[in-house]
Amino acid sequence: MLTFKNVNIITRTLLLVFALLKVLNYSSVLWLLIIGIVWLILTIIGSFHIRWNYFLKAKHHNYQVKDKEIAITFDDGPNKEFTPKVLDLLKKYNAKATFFLIGNQIEKNQEIVSEILRGGHSIGNHTFSHTNNFGFLKTDKVISDLKKNTALVERLFQVKMNLFRPAFGVTNPRIRKAVKKLNLQVFGWSVRSLDTTKDSKDKILARITKTLKKGDVVLLHDTSQKSVEVLEQFLVFLEKKKLQSVTIDQLFNIEAYA
């Protein structure tokens, strides 16, 4: 398995071997440079691809699920304009979902979060700040950010979130340490909609339905009208295929809250 730990072991071994060969004049310093560059490339790619499980093990799908179930997840809410529309659609089509919430959006949208919970949906931690440099924060800053979101939700809604999705899906050793310390369940996705790009609604819908199967975890955002319209078409598709959207904790048979 291609993980940060394994890649480091292989890299150190190769560096040692080629360093010895260089001392014996059987190799060039160029090989040391190449090994270092390969390590850097793999580490950068691994940081931005949570599905690699490069730095930490996240849950992306559950293909062992018995029933015809998938999990729709939403990132970056709650959004005052679009989250209520999403909730109306989910209710209309008798679907459940999981919302990974940003802390600094929660306090000014408390009633929306209450509505999410009343609707039988689950919520998870998507950081408090969702700062663009989240992947560069030190471990104590990551821990502080996540704890701030958890504490806010617990104070306002009396639930302690177990579920976590990193901002931008970025992972690294510092985020791994924070997750371990806080004992969080980390989630990625198996189907990425890319609904925040300039792609058309038809292209996004085609992307998430093309290979969809039971056990998949679908990533959407409750932050635009385009995503809302894609969601409605997607829910119609699920009805036709007799697939049921459930909360991510139900799909994996785990507890959403401590």
C-alpha cells in the first residue's frame, strides 16, 4: 500500500543505497536528486488525494452494505440560501444525508442546523475556519480549530460530532495527529461531483451517476443553486434505480455522535 510511512521507508533505503554507491563511485548524485523529487511528488499528491489514504485511513465507501444504499454528503454549509432548499428536496424524496459543517457558518445559521437534525440527517465536523491554509497549520492549531467546532455544536445542539471531513480533503501528518488525538472518524468520498467548478449541471449529473453503485459516498456542496438543481435530478435518478440515500453513519453502521 502506498502510504507516507511506506514511502519514507523505501526512500530512506534507496537514499542510503545510492549514497553508498556514490561513495564507491558506482553511482551519480543525480540519482539522489531523482529519489528526493519522486518522494516530494508523491507526498504532495498524497496530501491532496484523501482517497489514497496516504497519511491517514479514511472511509470512502462501503461496498459490503447489504441494502441498495448510498450516502449523499454536503460540504461547506450551513448556507442560509441553499441549505433549506436542499433539505426541502431531501424531504420530498424521502432521502437522508450527512452535512459536514463549517463552524463559522453555524452560529449565524442555528435554525438551519436544528432543521438538519430534526430531519433525521447527521452532521459532521468540516473545521471551524475552513481557512485556505488549513493544510499548513501546525498540529496544535488543527486541534484547536476542530475542538472549537465540536464545542460550538455541543453547546448549541447537545451533540458531540464524531464524523470529520478535512477542509478541501487535504491530509498530512499534522492532521493525522489531530484526528488521532480527538478520536474522530474521517470520511472521504468515492464519487466526487466537482459541483463547485464551472461544469454544467448535465456534466455534473453524468459524473455522479455514470458508475454509481450501492455503498458509494457522494460529495456535493449545499452552497449554490446549481448544486441544488443537480441534487433534484440525482434524487430522481436514485428513485428510478431504487437506491436509497442514507446518512453516512448508517451506511457504515457507526455512531455519528459521542
